[in-house]
Amino acid sequence: MTKIGIPRALFYFYYYPLWRAFFKDLGLEVVLSPPTNKAILDDGVRSTLSEACLPVKVFFGHTAALAEQVDYLFVPRISRVEAKAYICPKFMGLPDMLKARLERLPPLIDTVVDAGRDGDRRSCWEDCLREAGGIFTRDKQLTDRSMEAAMQAQRRFKKRLTAGMLLTDALEDNKVSEAAAASHPQRKLKIGLLGHPYNLYDPYSSMNLIKKLDALGASVVTPESLTDKEIDDEAAKLPKRMFWTLGKRMLASALIFCRSIRLDGLIYLTSFGCGPEALVEELVARWAKQRNDLPLITLTIDEHTGEAGMVTRLEAFTEMIKRRPKA
Ligand code: SF4
């Protein structure tokens, strides 16, 4: 059976259910790289340029881990996933960066995802997957059926997220719902967790941030629990249209967290080397400040971040919230 490899990094955290269902239905074996570990990160750091952000380094490590095990690697060239907004430039250039830096790669399937100026979120993925599917079959009926299975899987995934399920659980088809905040009414603290899902939900990169907060008695709310409509509506209130999809998601989530959800604190997890995040971080800090009762902490991660420092900061942050006088 032909094996297609999917690196467990970057846009895996957004679209894995869609891809898995499509390629499995086409009759391919989908091979996922193992969860991030030290060897994967070290490999990624060695093979990228030092200026790359942490998630790109992690992606390189995952690609290298799969390279000799699969017949193809799926690394779509993601440009636009919605009208009039671009995804980060590093996503667009990923296939080229991989080819330039990694040796012994199997053929890359780097079909383009471009919603165009007026395109919608569904059709850009249809075009990309149909073209990728064309490498393996000319059976139009089979491709149509696989496409439908893929869209259904992605809808189910989004539904599980907006029902409050943690992303890592929602990615697993059979996992019974463990809602992030909703199922823990007894928790003392409710923390808004901002950040890209490929940082927040990669236990190695984030140093198990969500589990650590759980151990400190805090439940979390993340941007993934918001619907696309909620994000779009909130983003429309910004004084200028945000033309960067990931930044838009972050800003709109921050606005909702700061203004519409009862939270005890806000944590913003950023990755060193992410240029766009520098702007978002500043705005998030301003909005959090406008609400006197919402403490904010920014945690920046890179390949050198030490776990002890992270634990100390989280303990201090949660303790400070617990001890402050009630308003
Ligand atoms: S948005 Fe930032 S962290 Fe994400 S890939 Fe782009 S530069 Fe890296």
C-alpha cells in the first residue's frame, strides 16, 4: 500500500482530520510522525536556518523523521485559506525550504491552497486535495466520495472543538469528549490561553502547558473553541482589516477573551522568531490592561526554553491570581 507521510506539526493541528479522511478513503496508508521529542527538535534545529521560528524548526524535524519511511510527503503550499487574507509567508515557502535543506526526501505533494481574492474556505481545500488525489487515481467517483468523507471529518472536528473539547482530543476520532473549561466547574481558575495551536497543543514545544495549568487547578479556554463566525465578526470590529489570517484569529480571540468571557487571567504563548506575533503581542497587552482585573503573562518559547523557568512563572502567575483581593 502506498504510504503518505504527514508531519505532526504546523497545519497538522488545523487540518489533519480533513487530510487523513481524504487519503485513507483513497486507499493510501497515512503515516503520522511521532509526537515531538528531543531528537525531532534537535534534527529540526540542525537542518533549518537559525532565524526560523520554533514551529518551523519543529516541522523540519518531523519531516526528517518521516522521510525514509514513506513514499510521499504531503506538504501543501498554503497561501490563502479565506478571501482577502494571507497565511504566514513561512507556510507558503515550506516545500521550497524543505527541498533546499533536507536530503533524501521522498516526492513532496505540494499542491497549492489558494482561496483567491473571493474564494471560500471549503473550495480552496477541494482544489488542493483533488489535485493531490490525481496523483493516485483517475476515478472521479472515488475522489468525490473521498472529498465528501474529508469534509465531513473536518466538520466533525470543528464541532468537537467548538463544543469545548481540547484540540489534542478532538484530533482523535474515537476520543470521548473532555471539554476544556466546561467540564471542570469545580476548578478555581479559568485561564484564557492565546497562541497558535501548533505551539499550544504540542506538548513538547509548550512543555505541557495545558497539563501544568491543570495541575495548578486551572482550566483553559483557547481560540479553537471559537467558531469561524465569532472570529470573523470580532475581527470586523478592528479599525483596520487584518490581512494575515493567523494574526486575525489571534487578535479576534484576544478581543473576545478580554471583553466577553469571564476569565481570571490570560496567558499568551509566543514563539521566538515570529515577526507577526510582535505586533499582536503589543495589542493584546493593551487590551488586557484596559481590563484592570485581567492579569496577562506572555511566555516566549524557543529551543532553549527551560522547563523549570516555565513552571516557576506559571506557579507565580496562578498564585498571584488566587491571592489577589476579590473585586
Ligand atoms: S505565524 Fe509565526 S510562528 Fe507561525 S509559522 Fe509564521 S512565523 Fe512561525
